[in-house]
Amino acid sequence: MRLQQLIYLEKIIEKRSINEAAKELYLTQPSLSNAIKELEQELGIQLLLRSKTGVSPTNEGREFLMYSRQILDQVNLLEEKYKHQGLRKQSFSVSAQHYAFVVHAFVELIRKVPNDEYRFTLRETETENIFDDLVQFKSELGILYLNSFNRQVMTKLFKEKDLLFTPLFDAKPHVFVSRNNPLTKKASLTLSDLEPYPYLCYEQGENNSFYFSEEILSTWNRKKEIKVSDRATIFNLMVGLDGYTISSGIISSELNDDKIVAIPLEYDDTITIGWLKQKQRVISPLASTYLTMLQEHIKQYGFEIYPQPE
């Protein structure tokens, strides 16, 4: 096994095409294909599924790539320390439900990256896509919540997909509304207070399971309901239609959420927000830095952070 073969494999997975990877690596397609076949023969496993539409990793290939990327990250650290030239472009990706604090920490991370070149990805996405992104190596971390309603189902899915959930903090339910909404006159709200107003929630695609909902009380019957796909739209509808949604209570004024306020909801439930990773994967230094920034940002709102793994 050679380090170059690991670099080749990573590029093929990134491009989902041996031909496209060969172009970027300045190799011929047959020589690149042969290099991977030699690696597969040496390991005694099939790493790639090849088809007319491209290539994708096998289950064994995904597991191998997990360990391979750890080696490449360590090589990158050595190069940064001793070569000071030709550094491997820093990359990091996170997939999350729609939380402003996730975006805030992501912005802070990018501001602190010393390299002139990087490739970062932030995906605010549907819950099922978070699982897919982690399993398919599109993202290193996932951010979502558990509560009394979805915990059992979610925990089962974590186990099936070989994912590890680490809690960050607990929050009590809050209602997000526009500053001009009549509900802001109340110090706290009940479910009956919300009935006259449009309920805003994030759509979950084809797998629209109640357990995948980003909002608690997903099974509660509402007279008015609007599904949206992004935070900008949900905030515009709060302002334009006096709509509301239910979330953690953290609103980031730094990210233009100043028109929205959070009001405690009188409902006995706890929202546990945490992060996901592949169970066997050792997170990268960038991911570790991101999690530290995430924790520091959350602490600013008075939340107590769960003890985090070393």
C-alpha cells in the first residue's frame, strides 16, 4: 500500500469518476484505474463500485476511506510543520438542521483558517440528508436534536448507520415570532395561544416522517401550516404573516435575526441538541476547532454544555 494510492482513491471518491480524477491528477485513466485495482488486490477487498454513470465506494470502501483520510490528514499536518509549501487544501464540511448558532460558529471558523486555500461546506438540510452525508463522507459532522418523541427512533438509526451522537446542550421549547407579532406581549405562551397563527416548519422531502421533523410537537394538529426549505424564508414569513415556529430559543443577532424574538413555550419537554460523526472516525483538527467554537457561542446564551469527549 502506498500513500499515493490513498490520494488517488480520495480524488476518485471526490469526483465520482475515474476519468475526471485522472484529469486532475495528470494521469491517464488506465494508469489510475490500475493503481486502484492493485490496491484492491493487495487488500483483498473491493473499494469501488464501477458503473456507466460513475463510481461510488462499497461499504468496505467507505470504511477504508475513513481510515485513509485520517492518514492523509496526519501527512498534511507534517507538511504544514516541516515543508511550509505545497500544503494540502484544508477541507471541512458539516450538515445540520436549521440553527443560527451552527452558521455563526462556521463563520468564525473560516475567519480563523490560516491557509489561503480551503474548501468548506455548510449544508442546512433535511434530517435524513444529514445521515446520508455522514455515511457517504460528504460531511464530517452532523448537528441535530433529540427529544422525548424522536429519541428512540433516532437512536435506533444511529446504531444502524454506525453513527455516534454526542449531546451539546439542553434547551426548553421556545416560540420564534416577529417582534411585531401580538404574541410578544406575553411573557410565555401556551399551545392555545398559538392556534390563530400560521405554523411554520421545515419540509423533510420524500421521507416526511414525524420523527424527522426539526420542530417538536410535529403531530399536533394545526389549522394553518406552511412548510419551507430555508431559514431566510421562515423568518420572512414570521414577519410578513405573523407566523411562528418552535425551536431552542437561540437567536443570533450577528446573523440578522434581530427582527425575531424567542418566547418560552409552556410545554414540558427538553430539546437536546448534539453532534453526530461516524463512530470509528477520529475527527479532524478543523472539526475539533469548529466544535469548540460552537460550544463557546452556545455558552454566550447561558446554556450549560455537556462534557465533551477528549
